[in-house]
Amino acid sequence: MPPRAATGRPPVSDVLPSPHIVTVGVRRPGYGSGGKASTIQVNSFVTTIPDGIIHHYDVAHYMLLVVISPTEKTLPVRVNMDLIHALQHDTDPVTFSPPGVYDGRKNFFSVSKLSFGDSREFDVTLPLQEGEKASNKGPKVFKIRLTHVATINTEILNRFVAGKQSHDNAVLTAITALNVVIRMAPTMIYPFNVRSFFTSRERKDIGGGLELWRGYFQSVRPAIGRMLINIDISTGTMYKAGPLLDICLEYIKKPDATYLSPRRGFPDRERLRLQRFISGIRIYTPNPEGRKIARVIKKLSSHGSSDLTFSLRDGGTMTVAQYFKQTQNKPLRFPDVICVEVGQGALIPLELCMVPAGQIMRKQVPPEKTKSVLDFATKKPEDRLTSIKNGLEVLAYGQSEYVRQFGMNVDTTGPLSVQARILKPPVLKYGPGSKQRTIQPSNGAWNMREKRFFQPAVIKNWVLVVYESEKRFGKQVAQDVIDGIIAGCRSVGIQIQPTKVIAWKNGQGDIGAGLKEAGKACVDMYGVGPNLMVIILPEGGNDIYTAVKHFGDVTMGVATQCLKSSKCYKAKAQYFANVCLKINVKLGGINLIPDPASVAALTDPHNPTIVMGADVIHPAPGSDGRPSFTALVANVDSDTAKYVAECGVQTSRQEMIEHLQSMAKNILDKYMGYRTKMEKKGPNTAPKRIIFYRDGVSEGQFQQVLDQELSALKAACQELGINPKITIIVVGKRHHVRFFPQPNSADKDSTGNCPAGTVVDREIGHPSEFDFYLQSHGGLLGTSRPAHYSILYDENSFSADALQSLSFALCHVYARSTRSVSIPAPVYYADIVCSRAKNHYDPQAGLDLSDSATNLDSAQAETSLDAFRRGFKPLNQVQKFLMYFSVRRLLVFAMKNLR
């Protein structure tokens, strides 16, 4: 246990919340004590809480259009920020002294009540930008109305962090106000998104019209006994500054502007791909008076400037190319090249558009750029902490007039040191014939040397299907693969015989028909179809992979194992041993189990337990008409090693799982059926406990989980006539808390990260609710991210130690790996099942499953969603009890969670 304070009273971090306060999740019952004590650093900095009152105003923007009455208009956040800055420093500096802070949308906060009373409107004009000339029509006038809506006594924050105040709207608004205070100064200077801003001090050109900028994330977070500012580095993907034409050519990888001419065969497919990339970019365009006019790109024209005509007021017509030559004295160098369409249908030739610096690309990063982004974003712990410290100079809290005015003092002398513990890893158990049946991982890693699977599968008949030409991937290479798989399987106990069915297929042909032909060849040779198809894929064979998984797993019900051809040439035994980890569970085997003594909470025979993992993934930003996909994964065995999955499709961007009741009922039914038929547990096979890990839910949605998903779980149990006790734990990955070893500490691994099993539940935890941070995996690249566990509901009354050790143990049973993973295996599986949902669609059905942004109106989007719902194919019954989803997805997983 941590030491007591000299006064005899417990340290602030040991104080438990008052019993009278209301919490969303479970009130913290106590702190963990298991494991080896350690002191680490976190990327948080202590800040004082302001004294006194903060005044909250609501902001509404209007644009004054000549003689027309003012009309409320949604403006870009950057324009809103500029308007408020102009209001406070140019329009009426007397009223706004000292200046207040603004979030760019609706909220304005001031340390004093403004002199105008409860509400007032102001006329505001934006100052001219550098190089911009005034319009003959005069400046554009905006009306801004501020309305006083609340006063905030900051004493509630002192009570909240002390565990004596419920988390109500007043607390939430007060925390919001402090966040707006610290973000105000940098957002007036730098490009920004919600909580990060980016500078060009450190950047990297990654090609394709894009570059990466180093950014800094900051967030005020309440903690136990104090308020903290969490600071981290982040990465912004930016459009390059300069001529738009150059960016377009770089994106489509062509050196000559004439390629963008429809007359010369510029394909519509390429034009639409380019349109998706540049739509939404702000550009500067020429004006007859020489003014710079900012416009936003809507789409690209289907014809070149010399072929696009418009009507003149006198009844004649003119082409776009003629217009710019005659009225602006700008003859075009490339009159056949397409134009951009900006507001109200105006067409501007590409060569006349300039892209200003500092524009964030708010779309999915192109897949081919993923590695470049990760390389830029990845920093070793020591380097990351140095960058964070350097970021304090950019943030410059002491120099911000807003931070000073609100009375916040930030301790920037160093990152916060906190109490941590390093948990003991679980004991893992392998099968008979292993030289060492039980092992204890070291820093989240172990090996398969001379070990046999706990329950090896049997490969009855199998085939090898090659989607490479026989010239590149010949018979001898194919035979080497067969020999390698056989040797790998036998070394771990899988029963397998050689196959004589080797089929070379055309990847451009009908994938489903090719797989059926290979299966029929197996029937003709052995009298029975295969229970495994090993597929050799060419480089860039993603479309083939998706089709194989659809026709193999979903339609035919045959397990498929895909291998890249480049990995198979002269592959070593270790490669095929790793392949066997996936094959075994896909065929119903079990690789390893946690030793029952290590996970007593899961293996208590008097309290049979089912562990569930649930997730929802959403389409990429801007991808209208795509659905969201849901997954529920759970163990069916008593050793929590064999998992089954349910997958569904639902309304786009809906976070709560729509069909959780039916999904949970199906899973529970499988659990009871497996225990009855396979484990012979007798008639009483119902679970006594459900531990439900939920991924991907923000703190603001915790109450919805309790209202909707907990109710759905209880309803599923009621349908089945069972009454297990339920525990709900949200696993958060998209946060910016990082652990760093103390300088010269022995508690770090070879990558400089804190060791696997490092847990913190004190200084940086929630002031009143049951949560903890656990870094369960050893470092590989960069700085490891701990997972944040928030316990929302707990009828099982687990202690902190019980849930921390249980969660850590579940990170060691991910079947694909001989390393612990960053989140419990059922949650990881649910994430993978969601991502594989596209395999449930027939590749020939014509549904666009790419992550490219698509601009659709609401009616088109709804029609598209209906098509996705109808086209979703259920999993083949043969695969229902098999772990068909055991795949490696670490790069995609890392990219998804990069913030």
C-alpha cells in the first residue's frame, strides 16, 4: 500500500468519494494494492482552479445582407473565432476589457459580467487580410448577439475533485470553461481541430498533395484531489500550400497538367476520386479588382474551361476560358483542363486557384500513406516526453492573457509523478506433449518453443489456392508452402495430412467460382470437401482477400487462411508457426488457456462466467450513406479461451448497439449449448455472471450505455429465463494519457516504456467514479498507450484488484499472438469483427465499401443505407462456433486509434 501522510491522514489520492454524491458509473469502492509498487511520470501538469465567478454567454452569429433582414448563418469555426477577436479588440474593446474566451461555436466565458446587461447585438466586420483589397460594395457586416445564460461558481470544481460534488451540468460547464481558456490563445494563431492545434515547426512531406504537421493536444481533466492539464503531441494531415493544380497532379501521380483534360481522356473515375480528395478545401481565387477571395471547393467540372459555357446578361454565351481572358486579362495556359465549382455554381480553372497553408485534411488518410503517418507520429517515450516539454513553450500558459485573466496557474516545472503498480502476469497453460505446460510471460511476451496447443484442431482435408501466376509462384514454391504448413501444424499438435489439391486461379476472375472449383477438386480426390483453404495472395490483393473471406467464411462455411505470396518464398519455420496460431482457432481448437488459479474470478465453478466484448465502428468522415457495423463477442467455454461472434449493420454513426438484445440472446444460447454438449456440465449451464466490456464509448455516452445497452442485456437474460449478475466496463483507447518511466528507473523495458502490467488508479483517476489505467502490453514501437477502464455497473461487487488482474489476464489470451495485447481479447476480437463486416457483402453486388468520402444528399444517403441493410449476408452456420475472425490487424488498429 502507498505510504500515509506525515499527519497520519491518508494522502489525497487515497480519499474515497462522499457517499451522498450521485455518479454516472460505479462509485469508487477503494484502490488496488496488488503488484509491485513503482513511481512513474504521466504527461499531465497540475493547474490551479480559478477563484470566484465565471460568466457564461450564448453566442449567435448573423450575416447582414444589404436590405434583407438578418439571417442566422452557420459559419466555419475559424471565421467565428476571427469575428469574436475583432469584436473584442476592434469593435468594442471597452466592453470586453478584460477579454473573454470563446469555443468557436456557442459558448463565451468572461471573468466579469459584461456591462451591457443580459443581452446585446454587435455589428462586426472582419479586418482585411494581407494582400486583400477592399470591395467596392463595402465590408461584409456580421451581427453577433451575446446572451448571458449562467454564472459558474468555481468552488464546485474544488468540491468535485475532492469527491464531495456530483458530476452535474454545472461541473461540466465549468470544466468546459477552463478548456476554452487554455485553448483560446493557440487557436487564434494556429490551425486547430477540437482539442489540438498544429504548427509548421516540424513537418514532413508525404506526397500526394499532403504533408504532416506536429501538433499539441491539451485538455483540462479533473483528477483525484486536483485539476490537471493533459498535454500530448498529435499529428495533423494537412493539404500542401500552393497552386491547386500542382496538388491535383501530385495526388493523381501525373506530371503533365494536360492529363486533367477530359478532351484527352481524363477518366471520370479518376475525376471523382480527385473530387473526393479536394472537396471542402478553402482556396483563394482572382477577382477583377485584384482582391483575394476565399472560396470552398464543392466539386470538379466534367469538362474543361474551353468547353464550359454560361449565359451572359445580354443573351449571349461565353466559355469559362474566354471569360478569364477577356474580363480579367488572364489567358489560360491549360484551357482544356477541368475547373473547380465553388459556391452558387461558380467555375474557376484549376490553374487560377491557390491553396493557403494550414488546412487540415478531415478525411480518411489514403491507405498508402498510413505507414508514413505512423512513422511521423511514433516517438520513443523519452523523445515523446521531450516533445511534450517543448510544447509547453508553444502553449506558453504564462504568457496567455486569457490564462492569466482567469487566474489559472499551470505548474510547468515537470510532468506529474504518480504512484503505480506493476501487476503479476497470469500463468498460461498449454497442452499435453509440451516440454513446459505452464509459463509466466515476461513483460507481456513468451514463445511457442516446444509447446503444443491446449486443444489442437484436426485438418481433415485441405487445399492450396494460388492467386499468382504459376510462372511467379511455381510448383516447387507451392510444395514448400505445403511442407512448411505441415511441419508447423505437427510441431504444435495439429493433425494434418499433405494435400495434392493445388489450384492456380486468376485474381481478376470469379473468386467464388474458383473456390468452389477447388473444393470440388478436393471432393473428387478424397471423397469429401475441405475444412481448410489456404489462399496465396499477390501484393495488393485486398479485393481478392475480401472476396475470399466472403465466399469462403460467409457463403461456403469453409475456414480460409490467406498468406501473402512475398512472405511465402523461403519462409522460415517461425512464419508457419505463427500461421498455425490462426489456423487452429479457426478450426475449433484452443491455443492456450489462463491457468485457473490465475483467474479465479473467471473459473470459479460456483459462478460460471461469460465475458463479452462489444464494439461499433463508423464510416470514415464524409462517407455519407455508409452504415455503422456492430459486433458482440463472448467466450463459450469455461476457460474463457474459445470465443464466438455476432455481427450486425445499423444506422450510420449510431453509437448504441441497435440489436444488442437479440445478439446477446444468441451468444448466451451458444454459451449454454456449448457447456451442455461439449463440456458435459449438466442441466445448470446458465452463467451466474456477465462481464461486459464495451469499446468505443465516450464519457458523454456512459448514461446511454446504462439506459439502453444494460437494459438490452437484462432483456436478453429475461427471454432465456436466466438471472446472472452483470458488470459493465468501458474500455477507452482514444485518450492521451501516457506512462513514462522515471529517469534512470529500473522499471522499464528495452523500448523505454513502462513494463506490461503497469496500472494507475490514484492521482490521475476520476475524483469519484471507479476507473483505472492499465498498460497491459510490452512496448514495440513508440510510446505505449494504456487502456482506460471505467466501471459503469457492477452487481458482482468486484474489488479494484479483482478487475485489474482480471483485465490484465484477458489481455494474454488473444489467440493470434504470443504477446499480451493492449485491451482484453474479447474487446480486440469485437473490433476485428466490426472491421471484417464488409466481408458479409457480395463483392459483385456493386455496393461501394471503400472509405472514400462521398457527398450524398439525405435522400440518397438513406437509400444507400437501405441497400447496405438488405445486402448484409449472415455468417454461414458452420462458422458460428469457430473463431473465423482470428487475424492480425495491428497496423490498421494503430492507425484507427491514432489521435
